[in-house]
Amino acid sequence: MDDNQQVYHIPALLQECMTGLDIKPGGTYVDVTFGGGGHSRELLSRLGPTGRLYGMDQDMDAYGNRIADSRFTFVHGNFAFLKNFLRYYGVDSVDGILADLGVSFHHFDDKDRGFSFRFDGRLDMRMNRDAAHDAAWVVANYDEQRLASVLYLYGELRQSRRMASAIVKARASQPIATTEQLAALLKPYLKPGAEKKELAQVFQALRIEVNHEIDALKRLLEQSLDVLKPGGRLVVITYHSLEDRLVKNYMRAGNIEGKVDKDFYGRVSTPWQLVNNKVIVPGAQEVERNPRSRSAKLRIACKKAAAGN
């Protein structure tokens, strides 16, 4: 990995992901969150001459990290449309799908992207810079109830209603357009001693809403069954309890709601076989090396052969 990729993103649970993918040298794989290319580079190193890897990312900044290898193709797009993009490239099915739903160092450390309260800049937070609405638009246009819901569901903030009320009152006299403005406004509602943690939760909530991350994840999961070959692996790293619950439900039951269907004998009917019954988390050494991996949770499932018959 060169210096650019090291700065852009340190791949979480790298070896665990590679093991989970059960890589076949001649297989076809897709990394739907290419980012700095850390996972993709390791995956590519394990493929033979006939193997194929598609690296997908909706942020064109990731294009600068593309891999100069005839077996690799960079796909600029949102993984919510995975099936359509693969069809465009003439791919009917793949042997493995990898998704790391974390945010790259690149995004947090770029003051012009507005992902962090550490820098003063416009409240942007769009992964795709061509998207119509940024975080400043959400803060300016959502009503109080909707803002409170976003902060509570995606930020898990107990003061979500008071924060939403403060935002609505403040924006009536002056637009809230920068990270510094928002952080200063919400400071009175942050728990003493946990200000940075709760501000991070505020920014996380807005980022998830701006990028429609939960809806995109649902669509990815639902398409994965159609895209994977029988025996193919779905490998997903989440960093938020809501994301993890969706992935867990889908892998266990075969649907987003987690509704379990049973056959006549009471056996659970699902198109997936869990590879890890217990969620995989980083060890102490990895967390020390990469503190941003501390909330990572890895789940792996294999598409049952019967589902393709």
C-alpha cells in the first residue's frame, strides 16, 4: 500500500474479510465500497490470472486510487444499483461481495467535505458530490419532528428533540451553513465530558440521512441474493447498530425485517448459511493501530446452493 492509500483509509478487519470471502483464484468479486482500495488490493493479490475484481464507489475521489491491473475495473456508482452496474459490465453473477460501510480517513480529514466538526467548513457530507442535497440543506429544510427523528434514529441522541428545536429556532434568524455554526449551536445540549462523542453522533446522523445510507444498504442486501452465485459469500462490515441489525436480520432470515419462515418440521427456511454465528470485531492490537475500527462489526454469510436451483 502506498502513502496515498494509507492516508485515505486503513482497511478494517482485512484478513478476516479475506478469509470470509473464501477467495477462488479464478472467481469474480465486487468491492462495493472501494474507497482507498485497501481491501481490493489484498483481494486482487489472491486472484489468479483469470480472476476479476470490480471496485465500486460513488465518490469520484476514490477514482484516484484505482488499481492499474487488467483484472480490475473501477465502477463509479452507488451500490444501491449494484445489479444494474454489473449487468452493464456484462456480469451476471459473482463469487463474493464485500462492503465496508465505514467512512474513510479521507472524508473525515478533508475540511471541504464537511464530515467532521474538527474543521470549520460547509455542512456538506455528500459522498457523491453531484447529489442534490447536502447536510446544510437538511438542516435548513427538515421540520422539527423530522430532524429529531434523524438525530434519534441515526445518532442515538437522547437530546434529539431539544437539539431539533434549537436548530429550527436558530435558522429562523440566520442560516446554519457551517460545521462550526452547528457545533456551537448544539453545545448546550451535549453531555459534559462526552461532547466530542455526541457531536460525532450528530454528524453521523446527518451523514447517514444525506447519503440515504440505510435505504442503500437495504437495496444492496436485497440484490445480493440475485447477484451471488450459489456458494458465494456476502461479507459486510458495519459501524452503526441500525446497520448491523439490518445485516444480521437479512443473513439470518433472508429478509430485512428478520421475519423467520419455517418449514413443516419447524426448520428455519432461509437462502443463507451463516459463516460466523458470532459477530467478528477487531482485536486490541487492531484498535490500537486503527482507533476508527473500534466499532466495526463483521458478518459473513454464504448463499445456499439450493437457492440457485
